[in-house]
Amino acid sequence: MAQPRRRRLATLTILLLAALTLLAIGGPFRSVASRVAHGVVNPFVTAVQSVTRPVGDAIAGTVDYSDVVAQNHVLSAELASLHQQQVQLEYEQRQLRDLLALHRLPYLGSLPRVVAQTNAQNLSNFAATVQIDKGSADGVLDGMPVVGAGGLVGTVTATSASGATVTLLTDATSSVGVTIGAGYQAVVHGQGPSRQLAAEFVNPGTPVHAGEHVYTSGQQGGLYPAGIPVGRIVTSSSGRGATQQSIAVSPLANLDALAYVSVVLWEPGT
């Protein structure tokens, strides 16, 4: 087995040497010698390429993969930046909508008001207040009503020269005189942050329907001007022997996302 292989190798060597000799001589033998040399060398070149090509491809693949990883990091960073810009844009658009809505409050009529930005929120199990950036230097006084885009937000309960505290409708100490349905009087009070308001003093049998809006009555010692939207009735019921209906009211103003509010420059009792 080894001898035929050695003979083939010797033959190829002789042919290669002969071809190189003819190439050196030149003349009419050059083309023949070139074909012979190519025929002898080409199988070796093909064999070497078949061995080295996978290695080269693997190296190229490694380089390409690194490029892909780097490009992926760049694209990820760009996507994160675009997402952040989108979030910021949506936030600014929401603020703009809130501001525009505060300038279109037909239920306030010609009552003067001051637009303020909220800068802190204080929530606990039963307390619900926000801080605003307008105070007594801007005409804001204790007891003044505060409204948002949807309706009544709460009442100013403390002031400084440059800021004020607003107690929200959902605060457990908050109560508002309202009208329900066809002018029936009631009082809604807070039960804590993110909880519905409870309406009291509505006699059993009084026609009250889910979806109806309730408004400030302008009574209760004149704490609020009449006609400010307060909430929407969610449920109403009365058990046997009950002296009043149990009515749940959802605030119309979004008390969980107050960016801007409007303080009505209206003093109780006026």
C-alpha cells in the first residue's frame, strides 16, 4: 500500500520538476509547462483550501458576530433614548391638556382663579393632601375651593406666602354639600385615598341612578360656589329599615394624577 503511494509522489515530483525546467527554458514549452505545473499543484492547493477555509470562515464569523453585538448595543441605547423621549413627550402633552382644560371651566363662570402646580403629595390610610406652588402672595387663602380638569379637587387648608396645602375630596375629614338627581340635597365625604366618596342623608326611595353627576349645592354655610361638578354616582342601595340610602360616588377629577389645579379665589360665605 505504501509503495504505490510513494511511486505516485515520485511521479508528481518528477512532473513538477520537469514543468519548472520547461518554464525556465521558456519559448514554445512555456504554455505546456504552465498547464502541467497547474495540474500538479492545483490538487494540493484545493486540499489546503479545503482545510483552511473553515478556519477562515470561523475567524470571519467571530469578527462579524462582534460587530453585530456592538451594533446591537448601539441600537438598544438608541431605542431606550427614543422611549424616554416618548415618555417625556407624553408627560408634557398631558400637562398641556391639563392646563388648557383649566382655562375652559364653564361652571366657574367669571369667578377669578389662580392656576397652580402641584409639587408634593401626602397620602396615608385616611389622609389625602397635596402641596401647590401658589400661596397668600398670589391671593390664595384658607377655605378656597380647588378644582381640576374634571371638577372639584378639594379645599385649601393651609397657606404660606409662596405655597399652600390642599386637602383632597378623598381625605377622611373632607365633606361637601351636593345636589343629587332632581335637586335632592346630600353630603359626600371622603373615605381615604383611592376610595370612592360616600353620600349621606338621602332618604330611602329617593330616585337616584348610577351614572348621574353630583354638584356642589352652594349651601353648607357657603363653603363652595354652587354648580361645581363633584362626582358620578356608582351605586345606590338601601336595606330594609334603613333611614338613608347607601350611595357610592366616584370623583370626576383625577385625584391620582394632579399636575396642575386651579384655586378659585372665592371666600366661603361670599
